[in-house]
Amino acid sequence: MSLETLSLPDFAAFLRERGIRRFALVTRDGGVRASHEALAPLADAMAKNAVDYDGHEGFFAELCPETGVLFGACVHRTCRGQGAGGVRNWRYDTVGDFLRDGMRLAQGMTLKNALAGLWWGGGKGLIAAQGLNPEASSPEVRRAIYTRYGDFMTSLRGCYVTAEDVGTSVEDMAAIFSRTRFTTCIPAELGGSGNPSAPTALGVVRGMEAALAHRNMGTVEGKTVAIQGLGHVGEPLVDYLHQAGVARIVGSDIDPAAARLTKKYPRLEVQITERGDEAILGAEADVVAPCAVGGVLHEGTIAALKAPIVCGAANNQLRDPSADGMRLHARDVTYVPDFLVNRMGIVNCADEAAGYVDDDPRYDDHLGRAHDNSVYRLTLQVLQRAATEGRAASDIALELATERSLELHPIFGHRGQRIIDSLVARGWAD
């Protein structure tokens, strides 16, 4: 059995048997190099993953001895600055799932940060607790897990700055912050900006408005929107759409508690589904908004789409970016790439790191219509160019983001790569 297909408990046993607490997979000389010879097959598998691997600068992992949980930090590209992105607490069935999610999410953050004009690169954190610690849901153990993740962040010396993501709360961020300075989204009482989900949702609304304008469909008022995922971003998205006068919202979620939202939002219908259920994407609607996990747009779900517009907050919505982008284009579905519109959470984090001003004009620039690089105007530019050139909007956005992501930080240059080089040289994984 290959290392990629090992379950996480089996992989944890594999590491313990060999005395490996930490390991690193880094790009060197056109390939991926593992910190330990026993993990070379994992490095080879990573390099051969044509869909998800994109020259990622480093994937760092630690099997936490105190909690038994597997930590990860994937850094994609740091030309513009430190890799920045949230830490996702999720269930991974195999080691391959763990690695692929990190790679996809980190690359998505590179693209998002570049299009937003932030001097940050792309990174993503991972916490895999399910199956490794049966007490992970208890408050005491959970705090210990996130506290130790803070230690893990400190050990990486700033090549990656973490924040909130799926499965992680503001309280969890406070635990991380107790052991590292390389974090944002900490509670307001500690000087942070808290949960970035509401700003993210508002940016998605601006993307919807641009897509509707592009198709000459008017505004969101009176429209039907289908939302997959009613959690951190999905719930405030429902709120903003209600304020904008939508006629109907159909939402799905795997958490039965989401049904409570119908009492607050009378135009919302909630469907409680099983994990992996993608039926909501084929709903009769004007706009479909994936706001849960990635990889939900593929040959099957794209063929089932009835909505003319797809615009949501979930990262890495296209399972195969090149092929699925063309499938959407061929079906005349206006697809707004996630990394084009879900920027406001990380913008909020960047503002937190830079300090606060009242009525921040930079924040307003992102959400208004006057600034060339606002969510609304950049979305329109990408959609119009895609229509003119007869190409997929996802390809246009990817080209633009990639070009920007290769610009070097005006002060520090490619410092993130130098940090990674120093971690390897000083034996971080030993």
C-alpha cells in the first residue's frame, strides 16, 4: 500500500515507528524533496500530482506528541510576502487527501491575495484530529490542540501566517495567539479583527452583482439564490441577500442546527443533507453559491446546473480547474472564480496586521465600484474579457493572478523562500 492511501491513524503509526515527529516536503531542483528517506514516495506522489502541485515551496507537518493530532502548513508561493491563509480543522480519510487539500488551498490563497493587491503570498494550515484523538471535541483538549498549533507556527519562523478557516473559531485563534505572533483573526479584545466571514460574504454579493450585470439580468433583488453551506460565510451571505431583497434562498447544510435560520430569515428554505451531497448545485435558481468545501464543480455537477451564474465563497470550487472551467464555458454558465470574489476575509486580516483606521478607505475600495481593483469591477473585467476572447473566465482570472503573484515584495523580496531554505538548512524536521 502506498503512503498516499494510508489512513491518518496508520500514517501516524508509520511515523512513530520510525521516530519521525516532523517532516517537510520542499521543492528543490525541479522536484520535491522529503526530509526523511522513508517519506520519499510521498514527495514523488506530490510532484506527480499534475492537478494540485504547482511548484509549492514547502509542505511542513508535525505529529503533535502532546495531542496525537497531525498539523500541517502548506506554502505555495511567497514572492509577494509571507504565505497567508486560514487553518482548516477537517476530517481527512487518507494522507493523500491531507496533502491535496493543503496544496489546493495554499495555491488558492496565492491567487486570492494577488488579485486583492495584498503583499502576501499563499499558504494554508491544516489540523487533522478526527481518528487521531477521540477527545478532540472536548473544550480542554481542543484548546490544547490549538495552543500546540501555535507552537508549530512559531517553529516555522514566519514563512506562513495563519488565520481562521473552516472548523476553527475565534476562540481557537486566541489559543494559537497565546503561543505565536504569526496569526491574524484573533479576538477583538486582544486587538484582532475576529471572524472574517461577514466581510467575505459581502465580497461574494459584489461578485454576484457583477455577474448579473454582465448577463443583463439586473440586480439581486427578486432573484432566487441557492447556497451550499450555511456556516461561517453562508449565514451572513443569507443576511446580506435578504437585505438586498432576494425573492427566495434555498440553502443546504450537513449540520441540523442550520434549520434554525428559517426563523430569522423567512425567505430561506433549508435542506439538511449528508456529507458529500451536491444536489443543491442543480437547484432551479438564478445564482448558485458554493460556500462549503472545494472540488464541488466537476463533470457531473456542471451537467446538472440549471442556474446561469455560479458565484460562491468556497475555495477551489473546480475539481479540475482547466477542464471544469471549459465545461462551464461550454454550457454558457457565468462562473465567477472563487479567488476573485472571496478576498474580503483575507483583506480584513491584512488590515488587522497593518492597524486600524475608522471608515477605512482601503476596505471601502474593495467593496465599492470606483476602484479599478474592486471586487465588482475586476469581476466585470474578467467576465467581459472571457466573453470577448471566447475563453473560460477561470483561465483569465488564473493568468492575471499568476502574473501578479510573481511580483516580488518591494521591500523584502522573496523572503519567504529564504525562510524555508533556512528551516531546511538548520534541520527543522530532525
